[in-house]
Amino acid sequence: MYGTQEDWRGAIGEQVGARRAAPGRVRLSLGLACVLALAGCATPIGVKRISPQAANRSLTANILSTGAPDADAQQFLYRLNLSERYVDDPVGTIGVLYSGLGRADEPARLFALAELCFDYSQRAHDRSYALASAAYAWAFLFPKPPTSWPNTYDPRLRIAMDLYNRGITIGLGTGAGEELDLNPRSVVLPFGTLAIRADPSGFEYGGYRLDRFTALADFEVRGFRNRYRRRGIGAPLAAEIAKAGEHADKWIAPRGRVPVTAILRFDDPRRGMSTGALQATLELLDVEAQPATRIDGSSVPLESESTTTLAYALEGAPMWDFEIAGFRRGDFEFFGEQHDSNLVMLHPYRPGRIPVVFVHGTASSPARWAEMVNELMSDPVLGQRYQFWYFIYNTGNPIAYSAMNLRESLQNAVADIDPGGVDASLRQMVVIGHSQGGLLTKMTVVNSGDRFWENLSKQPFADADLDPDTRDLLKRSLFVKPLSFVTAVIFIATPHRGSFLADNFLGNIARKLVSLPGNLTRVGVSLVKLQGQGAITTAINMPTSIDNMKGSNQFLKTLAALPIAPDVHAYSIIPVKGDGPPQAGNDGVVEYTSAHLDGVNSEFVVRDGHSTQATPETIEEVRRILYLHLPSTQ
């Protein structure tokens, strides 16, 4: 078997040249062959041992991997004595194969047509032949009746599915081929016309209109350890969220990119091939909600590219710039008026799936969870049982203020998406916090009473002379109760008793970079007024998050002393550098003794630095906990 298209065509060319040689040369060649045979050389027919690698390459080579038709297509051409003609006249050869459809060898003929049309589409840069390849591949994969479908052990099945996927990707492509034109239209094919209609339901995603569809198969991914894809049928695409409809899901991040899979569903392609008029319906399917599609009553898995979609969405994303801007400016709005919540979802709310909420740390963003999300989302069980949400906040603001925004965002989301309280999975929420995000996370599962207020004043809160806006903000941020729907929390590198960096010169520099939002400045003015009345005896200075993470900070001491609600499962993941005793170590930012909590369900020490969210051991521990959290009755 010849490994490449050039090798194959070169060998065919040699055979053609040999047949055209002068009779004398032919007789001479025959004579030499006889002499060599009599001399004990290899027989005209025999075998030669090759390496296992070479044998496997020969068995698995196809037009998509080597640029040359695979063994089945080549054999079919040899059988019909069309090998030489295909080299010189590929279009005519394809026409000859097409004219023989309907014979007993139809499955082999359809498969050969799919490969050869794809081959010619690449050589001639002709998209119509790519669509013809997809049509032939569909006819091979899903003939009538379904009982005649190729069996699952037929190696041609996977090749034909890949030819279909690549055929519609290239055939519907525009320009350089990255973006696809999914508009209804009529396309001229080598054997007739293809009328494409579109199912409009797939072009809506959570109430948003989808636009600009980008093919993902040809992208190289960087920044992830693993690239996950589900093998199946269809063209994996990334679609941009465009204009919002009347019932748009307000929790989906605007300007985002979401994964969909395109299917071009041919209507009885064999009949269309015989009449020269094919019809097909273009469908866009949300592969995260629907991992398979029905074809002639059978479930067929959809092709998807979850890792590539995630990487594509983060390529050049403004979220990376937010990390510093959101730390320095307490009133910086990442989404602006397009999104009125700090909570975002990559996908529409999925009833029956448990939410996992990721809360990032200081000078960070949800993008830092990408490695972990890539692994968890691609887990065949966790990806179907959980849904992943992200909380984004201005990390220089006081921790109590940011934690208030987290709690209220979660409360608003639960009330909005399940007002009737019928989804039990929504009330098994898991919140995962890294570093400062772990402190925010803890404030979703504690009952503070009036302890935070008592750090400021011995005067009862009800008696304090405060204007209505200040009273409301202080009440919402300092008087907290456990969220009933949060049943598990995971603390990663969390400075429960402070970070030693907050106390050194780096902390002092960082503190000076932070500007607090105007509403917190007004709170400070009101507290100074109380101080003048004698209701507050300590110096008033509105804290930044850096102030709150000093080991001596009274707010942090109070939070560390608050017990986690008894019905909540809590887990600690503590990174420690080096190989010494964990109790004497740190992660470069937080001491082990600060991150340690008594009474948690489990504590896992990972030999790593502070930014451990992307470390395999940390991810595997989170995976273990999420499996443990799944209801045993399901």
C-alpha cells in the first residue's frame, strides 16, 4: 500500500509508463525477469514482513490522514480498472462510479465516491465536491432500511463519518474556510443540485441569536494539557452570541462564544442522486444539552470540540485585562450595561444538573479556572451531572462587600431560574473558592449574627444613626446567614487566618493601588459620623481586600472563628511548596496554618504553589469530591 497521494499516483504513473514502453523493452524486461526468477530471486507473488507501525499505517491510512484514498477505495478503482484513469481524469472517473449506483456493490461504490470526491475537492478547491462527498458518506452511513447500516466494526464507518463532517465543514465554508455560511440556499453539485433549508430553532441559544459560525476542527489548541473532543457526526462550531431576543437568558455572558454542532440532514440522498435533485435540512444542535441526535430512529453521537471552544472563547478575551483593572478599580464594570450580574454561565441553565460555582482570587478572573473546567466538563459523568457557573468581582474591594455580591447573585439566580423551587439539583450547589475567593465562599455558609458589626460598634445596629442607603448596605454585607441551597464548599489555598504578603511591603504597595467604589466611600463617611457621636471608638478607614487579609485584621479573625453550617460539607485543598512537613510550610502566599480548618470533611495537601487551580493533583481532588457529592440514588 502506498502511504501518500504522491506515492500512489507515482506508482500508477510508473505502471502507465511501463505499459506504453516499446515492445523490445517489454521483451527484454520479461527475459530479465525469467533469468532472475531462475536464479532464485523473490517470486512474483509472496509476502514481506514489515514493522507493526508500518502495518498499522497501511491499515488506517485514508484520504484525511495521508492525502491518498484508503485501501478500500483504491481496491475498488483497481477492480474496475479505473486507477489509471483517475490519475488523468478524476472528474470523469467519479462520473463512471456515479453511473453505476444501484448495483450490488453500492456500499463500496458510495464509500469510494465519498473519498474520491473529497480528494478532488481538495485538489481543485471546489466546495461542491466537498458537499458531494458528504452526501455520499451520508448515503453510505444511513442507507434504507436502517438494518443495512454498516456494522460498528467496519473501519469504513469512522472514515465515512469523518468525511461527512469535513465535507460539510468545507462545503459550507466561506473565504478561508473558518467561518461557515449557514443560510438556506441552492448549491450546484457534480450530479445535480442541493436545496438547503435551515431549522430556525437551532439558531437561538438561551434567547440569544447565534451568529458567525467558526469551524473548530482545524485549530491547534495551546494552554491546555488535554484536548477533549467527542467523536460522532456533525461539524463542531463555535458560535457568537449576537442580539438578545425577548426572552434572553440574562445569566449567559454577552459577547461569548458557545459550542454547537451542525448537521446537514439529507432527505433520502439515494433518491436525490438518481433524480439529480437533493434536499437537506441544516440543523444546529446544542451538544452540551443534547450529546446525540436521532437518525432513522437510532441515536447517533454528535461530534464536539469542547476544549477548542473554550480556548477559542478565551483567545484575546478582555477578561484577561480585567484581572488588574478589576483589582485596582472597585467600580470597574466588566460587562457594562449588557449584563447586570456578577454571575455568569457559559451555557443556559440545565434543569437537573447541580451547579458548581467558581470564585476566583485576588487580581484574577474566571479564566484562571479554564484548565480545571476543561477537565471536569469533559468527564463523561460530571459533564452531564453538573453545570459550571462563574462569579467575577472587583478583587480590591472589601471582602464583606464582595461576599455580599456573591450571595445576592446566587440568590437572584436561584429565584430567577427556578421560582417554583422544583429543581432539587439546584439546591445541592457546590461553591469552590481560590485564595480570597475561598473567604467569599465561606461567607455563603456561616451565620455571623451581629459579630461583624460588633467589631465596629458596641451600639446596637438598630440604634445606629445611619442614612437608609448606608444601613441597607451594612446590613446586607455584615449580617449573613447560610444559603440553604449551598450544600458543599471547597477551599483552595484560602487564607483563613491571613496572608503574610498582605503584611509586608508588597501588600502595602498593592493596597495603595486600590480605589474603592463611591458607595463604599459614602459608607466610610457615615461611619466617621458615628465615630464623632461616640458610637464607634476605633479609627475608621474603609478597608481594601488586602487590609482584610492581614492576619491582624479583626474582620478576618471573626470570619475564621465562625463555624460552617452543620449540614454543609466542607473540603480543603492546601498547596505547600517543597517536601518538608506541611504544617511548617506555605505556598508562597499563604501559610499552611492559615489555610488549615478543623472539622472539614477532608484536607488534601498538594505540593505546589499558590496558583494551584490548574495542577493535575488539585483537579483530581476536586473531581473526587464532585463524584462524592453526587446523590447515591441517581
